[in-house]
Amino acid sequence: MENEGASQAELVDAPPRPRSLLLLAALIGGNVALSLGPWFVRMADTGPVSAGFWRLLLALPFLALLARANRQPLTGMGVRTLALVALGAVTFAMDLASWHIGIGMTRLGNATLFGNAGSIVLLFWGFIAHRTLPRGLEWLAIVFALAGAAILMGRSLEISHATLVGDLFCVAAGLLYAVYLLTLQGARGKFGSWSLLVWVSLFGAPVLLGIALLRGEPVWPQHWGPIIALFIGSQLVGQGLMVFALKYFPPLVVGLALLTQPVVASLYGWLAFGELLSPLDLVGMALVGAALAVSRARA
């Protein structure tokens, strides 16, 4: 869910080996930076949706500078394209709201894994759109995804009903993120990832603010540290490294690198919040992780 740049990059020829090591470090570093986002959401003294509002709003001027630096146009969208971007922004805002709410209710490993399930949803959508049936590893990805999700949600239900509801919020976020990607598919190649993120943030921030106010959340932070860390780590450093590095790697490598996010989130969930994982949890996460890697490889 966190990886907005993943489907916005185009593959190019492999770089020389010394540079490829730096690019691999950027790819892993981007995933690690994104995986820390849920921690900052929990640490923020605003509500979870309010934290998403600040994440988008504070990043806006920096995203605009990145768009200009990469010579991506910020104007010139037609009415139809702008309407699609606005629709995609609303979907992304709902995705972010659902994911942030889920982060506060379930284990961080689950939240990160389910929040990134958009690529699995896109795999399913491909079958529907092209009226085809899965083949080979695609069947395996589907079985792994369903079995892994069932195991993780079953374990969450053993902890509490609230934890299961948190899982469902994060799954909903993954669904919404897939809709967001599909909505902006046409505009992506024409305007560029940074330019689109500017408009998505511009349209999405007020939606998040409205949801936060309707939920009665505190909006203004008393301590800005977690909010600033969230927007810098997730929206700038994480996305920046991913957009920079992803175009140099095949989808399978991207999918495998994506798995560092739930691993890191589970680690600090255990260290900071005492969220223990049983062997059955690890099996469930491995199954969903394998499904993510396969679905990304088929992208």
C-alpha cells in the first residue's frame, strides 16, 4: 500500500555492477523507510487519520520541488484527466485512512503485509479484465494468499475481535490502493510519478482532514516529532528511494524486496510493543509474502 512509486516506474537496461549495488541499497532502504511508517502513526499524539493528513500536507512543497527537478509538468491536465486524478486521490485518502486506523488495532506485521496486498488484488483484477484463468504460479499465489490471510486473521481473532477488525481495515486499504493504481494508470506515464503525487496530495489531504474531524480525532499535534518523521520517512525518503531505484529492477526483485517491510515491522512491533509472533503467524506471513512476490513478478 505504501509503495506508490512501484507501478509508476519503467524498466531500463541493468546498470554496471558497482552502481547496481547502490541501487539495490536504495531499493532496500526505501522499503525499510516505508516500513517505519506504522511506528510513527502509533507514536503520533494526533488521531491515525489526522497523521495521514499531515503526512500529505507537509510533503506537498517538497513533492512539487521534486516534480520540477525531474521536469515533470504540474499543469496542463485536461478536465477529464484532472477528474480521474481527483477520484484517485479520494481513493488513496480512503486507503490511507483505512490503513492508519488498522495500524492502531492490529499487529504491525499484519498491518504492513495486508496494506501491501494491492499487487495481489491487481493480479485478480487482471483475470477479470482479460477474462482468463490463472496459470501455473498464479494459482499458487492465490492459494498462498488465501491460506496465509486465513491463518493470520484466525490468529488475530484468538487475540481479540478488535485485532481481527484491524486486519480487515488493512485488507480494505490494500483493495483501495489497487483501485487507486488502476484509476491513475493512464495519467501516470504522461505526467510522471512526482507530478501525480503532488495532485494526489493536494486533493487527498482535505479528504483525510474531513474524515479525521468526523471521527472526532485530535488534529493538531502537541509533539511534532512522529509527524515529521512520518512525512519525511514515508512520503519523501521512502518514496524517493523507491521511485529512483525501481525502474532498474525486474518485478520479481521488487516483490522480494517488498518483503522487507513486514519483516522490519514485525521486528519493531515485537521490540517496541511486545507483539509476539507464533510459528503459525510466521507460516501465514510467509504464505502471503510468497503470494506478494509472485503477483509482483506477474505485474
